[in-house]
Amino acid sequence: MLPDEGAGHATGVADGAPDEAVARVARPRGSRRHGATHERSEMHEPAGEQPGRPRRRKRSAGRNVPQSIAVGLGLVAVVLLSLYVVKAAFVGLASVAVLIALWELAHAFRSRQVDVPVVPLGVGGVAMLVAAYAEGTGPLLGCFLATCAAALVWRARSGPAGFVRDVTAAVFTAAYVPLLASFAVLMLSAHDGADRVVAFVLAVVASDVGGFVAGVLWGRHPMSPTISPRKSWEGFAGSLVVGAATGAASVPLLLDGPAWGGVLLGVLAVLTATAGDLTESLLKRDLEIKDMGSLLPGHGGLMDRLDSLLPTAPVAYLVLDHVLNR
């Protein structure tokens, strides 16, 4: 629940001054004034720095870290309270989160004239969560298909202009938010469901924390400069180490499962969480927005915190089901 792991993880090396001979040739006509200013600035470099030597930028988290941590801890406390007091309360909390996330995503799409039918998606999304908890995977799939059909009919009332575009976005939204979130509720339906959900959340949080710390301290090489320039390979390595260690500890302690199963959960959670983070970054770049919302101070919108949890939920469900039912 920390800010983006890769904040300040790019290489951060500024280009040095070019060789003077090359500079004279490359300098366009009419730029002598600019060149003279550049030369004068080199004469007044701070003491201890060699002229023309590359200087590193100061790495930073990019957000208000104390505020982000406080909000993240508050979210964790609410989730734990709902899990261990009354299981159904977690389903209600997940329903509220899905409705907010749907609204944020629909609002973001609307900035590019994509009209996502929020009403059928909201009703169908809640139905998916309830069906997953009460009945399992079969009714969940049925609710998903019914939600897609309802969104198609709802959008058809507005006419043919942009119909394919809007319906495609609606089906994507139904799969991206409520369908993926339903796998967390499927985990909850087991007899040790609360502990399974905690192990799943811990794996994702460990990935975020490990990547954030390693990236801020040692980040040099961007993973994907065109999508998320602040996410680094060093941060990814930190995510793998902390995620695997957390999984190896949490699965035996919480679920009495094998340590290797926890390592598997941790490693796969890092892969899916990173993919989810990059996917949402790609969405935001395409939609030309910075955050999906402003609900959570220091984080952005709720979707900005769910981006790594959502794609990890089905993987965690399958891994824990396989490991614990052997």
C-alpha cells in the first residue's frame, strides 16, 4: 500500500557538456548567444565538480510517503477487521470497492469520449461477488455473462454511434474489476478463507514494499521507460526477494502449508502485481491522466491501489487451492 514502487528509479544521469570542437560544428546559426550562456555556466560549476561530468539526479518517492503509509495502514486495518469479525462484511467491503473502482474507470474512459454503462456493470459486479461467495465459480461465470449482456442492451439504447467502442470497453471493465475481484471472495468461501485472503494481500504488499525500497535505494535501470519510467529492474529484484520471503513465512504460519508453496505464491504475485501495475500505467498514459481518482490521499484513486491486487487474485486463488488441497 505504498506509492508507486518505481518512483525515482530511472537512471537519473544528466548529459555532460559536448566537446567544444563538436559543439562549434553542431551549433546552429544564430545560437551563439545561447552557446555563450552555456559556456559561462560551465565556468561557474559548484566546487568539487568537474566541468562536463554527468551529475546524478536525487532519487525520491514521487509522493507524500508518510501520508501514503498512513492511508495504506488504514486500508489494511479495515480489511483485517472485515475478515476476522464477520466474513460477509468483507463481501460488503469488496462490493463497495468494486463500485468505486467501476465509477473511477468509467470516469477515466469518459475523458476520451468512451461511454461505459455504469449501472448494469455496478449491479452485475455486486451480483458476481455475492454469487462467488455463496455458490462458487459456476454462478460467478453466469453473472459475468449476464452482466456483459446487460451492458450491451443498456448501451444499445443510445444508438449505433460508437457502439462497438463502448461495448468493448464495458466488457473489458466487467472482466478487469468485478470478475478479478471475485476470486478474492472465492478464497474467502473456504473454511480458512480469511487466512487465505491475508496471505494473498501480504504477498502483494510485500511486492510493493520490496520494490519501493529497492527501487528508491538502488534503482538505475528502467523496466519500461515508455510506460512507467520510474519502475526499475532493481526494484523488481527487491520485489522478488521480499515477496518470496513473505510467502515462505505466511503460508506455513497462517495456513499450515508448505514453505515452497509460499515461495511460489510470492514469486507469482510479484509477476502479476508488476504486470497489473504496468497495465494500469499503460491505460493512464493512453487516457492521458495521472491518477484514476483522488479518493486516497498520497495514492490517487482506489483503482491505483487495486491495480496490483486484481490480477493477482485469480493466481493466488489457484496456487493456494492447489497447494493446500494436495
